[in-house]
Amino acid sequence: MAEDSSDFVRSMAIATSGLRAQAGRMRVISENLANADSTAPTAGSDPYRRKVPTFSSELNRALDAKVVTLGKIKPDNSAFRVKYEPSNPAADASGNVKYPNVNPMIEMTDMRDAQRSYEANLNIISATRRMIQRTLDILKS
């Protein structure tokens, strides 16, 4: 029983690391979406730059298992969107306004992927809890 319960604890801890990583990913995506149409604070300067979350795998010695963590959040160095809007206060001398390099369609696709991964980890935790409960019920009877 001790070995089995240790496997249950390990499964739940690994799934929990996935929950934390995906929650961090969703936070970055929401930040990107919130700033999708913002402009630079001063005329001619750069606006918000899209951020890209990364993941890393590390060995958790206490669990003797690899867990996932949210790694560095890197800037997306792709070009900014530029629109000709001479009346905009953020326009440069030629009347162009830089907008963030955020594509809402890509962000929504990433959000859906993060949501599915989050739900998969939740399902692992729920299934593990059910297995523990059923095992305890069998042992009680």
C-alpha cells in the first residue's frame, strides 16, 4: 500500500506542476491579448512586444520524477504592425503608428492549447483522487 500511495502522490504532484506551468502560460497569453491594440506611450517609440512562454523539465528529487516548470518568458522579436494614422498622438514624424506584434488569432489558438493541457492535468488529479477513494473503500469493507 505504501508504494501505491507514493505513486498516487507522485502522479498528483507531476500533474500539479503541469497546472502551474499552464496557468503561467495563460497569464502570458492574456497579457499579450490585453495589449494587442495598445500603442507606444510616446510618439515614435516601440509599443508592447509580444511575450512567448517557454517550458522546462526538471528532476524533482523528492518525487524522483521529472516535472514541468514555466521557463523564461522571451520577447517575440518579429516586426511591429505599422499603420498610417497621422492624427494619432503616438504617430511618428511620418504619420506612422507602431502597434504590438500580437496576432489575436495566434493568441487564441495558444490559449485553447493551454486550456486543454490544463484540463488534462486536472483530469489526472481527479482520476487519481477517485482511485485513492475507491482503494480506501475496498480496504474499509
